[in-house]
Amino acid sequence: MEQAAAHNGSGAGAAPAAGAARPPATPEGMALAYGSLVLMALLPIFFGALRSVSCAKSKNSSEMPETITSRDAARFPIVASCTLLGLYLFFKIFSQEYINLLLSMYFFVLGILALSHTISPMMNRFFPANFPNKQYQLLFTQGSGETKEEIVNYEFDTKDLVCLAMSSVVGVWYLLRKHWIANNLFGLAFSLNGVELLHLNNVSTGCILLGGLFIYDVFWVFGTNVMVTVAKSFEAPIKLVFPQDLLEKGLEADNFAMLGLGDIVIPGIFIALLLRFDISLKKNTHTYFYTSFVAYIFGLGLTIFIMHIFKHAQPALLYLVPACIGFPLLVALAKGEVTEMFSYESSAEILPHTPRLTHFPTVSGSPASLADSMQQKLSCPRRRRQQSPSAM
């Protein structure tokens, strides 16, 4: 994940052949690429945070969010570091071609599910009232009699099948062409689902998680070449990319700036927590949400500026973490609500049997990153509920 912000002149998805020199990106091309990356990062955070509110209020236990505790947050950087190093060694030992082939198939399936889940609330508004919507159930069990246990109990309907079919078109496009637009569609879906479905239980846990990944990000980007090598080697939608030579080459451009998904999801779940805290105050204002949202824009803009000045990949969390924690904390100090902020428990608004995050996702933004957490959520039993307008 944390292969940070835009990396000037290095192809995130389609690097040139060894020894081939790229012409420098034009100022217009860089401005378009960086602006597009910022916009694409903001969309899943904003809409994912809104959808996280509906997710938290769900009365259906099968649609409960995964809750990250302080213990999970503390061990996240350690597990992420071990996984990242393991992936780096895999790429050094084994053929990159075969590894990326396996990853492509893995993300093909996972991306279709994530994209379908993302567009489903929006698509439901376009189906006519008389649409023949039949219900289906996919059930897998283990054992028999009293020891019988459900492994998968997935309920869906005809509308879900339509969304899956549409998402499959994108999946095939990505699998065959590895086109940057298909990559971004999957990346945006992963990011939005991550912000929606992964919930921090309180602000203290958020500070632990962001603080730990702040150190993790800085070390692996500045201390070694591991992060940059892994990010460049993966042909998987673990990052958003945008070509800096789009104006010159059109859709076949290949000089990409990139932003790791973890630099979206990790701050995003903290911003979503602050939105739920705003709602819990019952003041009809979203002060902390908007403050943290502006802080994210400031931090990401500063990342791109520093990267452009020093011509080196930057760990985005180096700038995002102080901004996303510091700005809301200053507002809380000014309003005298620091105690309320740190005593707020997001999980208290959910049913007592909220599922906990027992299999903590591995490297944020690498394949195992959002992939594992999303796979757990999307493959768990669920029952459809009527989407309210606030779901989007």
C-alpha cells in the first residue's frame, strides 16, 4: 500500500523496457495527473464514509462492519512489514511473470465482487418497479446433524446478477489488457469498500493505527527500496494510476503517476470514524468530518509538492497522518470536546455481537492488503436490505 503518492517519471503499471528513456512529462500533463489522483482519492473516502454510517446502523448482523480494535491496530505494522518483506523476496526468487498471473486471477474474482458491491446501491435506482427480481441462495455446509456448520450462506437476487455481469465486463477488460482505467475502477471499488466496511472502534485506536503505519511507511520507503520495488512489480489494482502523458498519447499513455490504495483507505477509515462521531454529537454539523477531509486534501497536496520538488517517491502517510490527526484535534481543543472525542465508541452504536477483525489484513495496499479484508467481508453471509438514499 504505502508506496506513496505520485511517482514522477516511473511507470506504476507499464514501465518502459530497460534502458528506454522517457521524455519528461509536461507541466500540463503532471497537473492533470496529480489533480486526477487527488480527485480519485477523495471520492471513495467521501462516499465510503457516508456508506459507513448506514453500515454501522444496520440491524442485520450479517452486514455488520469489521471492527478494528487497539490490539489489531498495534500489530498491524508488524504483520504488514513481514508480509511486505515476504512479497519482496518472492519477487526476487520467483519469476515475476508467474506471480503476476496468479495475482491477476485472484484480483479478477475479488475485483468483480468489490465492484458489484460498490455499484449495487446506485444500480437499484435504475431498475423499474416491475423488474422480475428473483431471490437466490448459495449455501455450503460442513458436517452433518448437530455438528453441521454453515461455511457460506450467500443470498442474492436478479439485480445482484446484473451488477455482477456488468462488473465482469470490467474484470475481463482488466484481465486481458491490464488497462489503467480498468485498474482504477477496481482500485476505487476496493477503496470505497474498505472505508465502508472497516471500522475503527474509537479515536485512540485510529491514532495507534495511523501512528504505527506512519513509522512503517517512512521506514520502508526511505530506509529501503522494498516498498517501491514491490509497488512497481505488482500488476494488480493495488494502486490508482494516471498517465502524465495523456495529452500526448491519449488512452495508450504509459508514463504513470500513482497512489497506493492504503494511502486512501487508512486515513479514510479514520475520517469515516470522525463522521460517525459528528453524528453522535447530534448537533446537525459535520465539523470533524469536513476538517479531516480538508486535512487529507492538504496532506496529499503536500505529498505531491514535496515529491515534485525532490523527484523521489514519498511516503504519503508521512504527511497525511499528522494532518488527519492534528487538524481535528485542534478543532476539538478549540471547542472543548477532546474528552468527548476520545471517549466516543463507534462499536457502542452497533449490536453487541459485532464481529471482530480476527484475521487482520496484511500489507495495506499490497495484494493481501485490502484484498483479504474485502474477501472476508464479501464472502461472509449476507442478506439484502433496502438501500436508503443516504447509503450513497
